[in-house]
Amino acid sequence: MPLIQVNLIEEVFTPEQKRQIIKKLTDAMVEVEGEAMRGVTWVTIQEVRSGEWGIGGQPLTTADVKALAAGKAAA
């Protein structure tokens, strides 16, 4: 039984986007393992507090991620 764990910075994705993440990751896994495994394919999403995720020694915030998604440089 596969378990897919996704870590995200809080308040970056909407509930609908998180539902899409779960569905699409499940679909991708089922494509590999077969449809019979859909019911036992688990996806969990855990959110990390803004500023408690670091890249390159620098904290990354919700605002930084939203700026990157909009095509702007992070602060």
C-alpha cells in the first residue's frame, strides 16, 4: 500500500488545489501499480508554518511562494 507524503508551506494552496494534488498523485500512482490499488493508495498533505521552511539557508514564507508563483522574485 503506497503512501505519498506531501509537505507544503501553509496557506499557499487552496482546499480545492489540495484536492487536485491528492487526486492527481493517486492517479499517477495507480497508472504504475494498477487500478486495483486505488483504494489503498494514501496521500497525506502536511503544512509547514510560514517561515519554518528553509532553502539555501534562508527561510521561505507563504508570501515568498506566492510571489514566485506570480513570476516575481522572493523577498
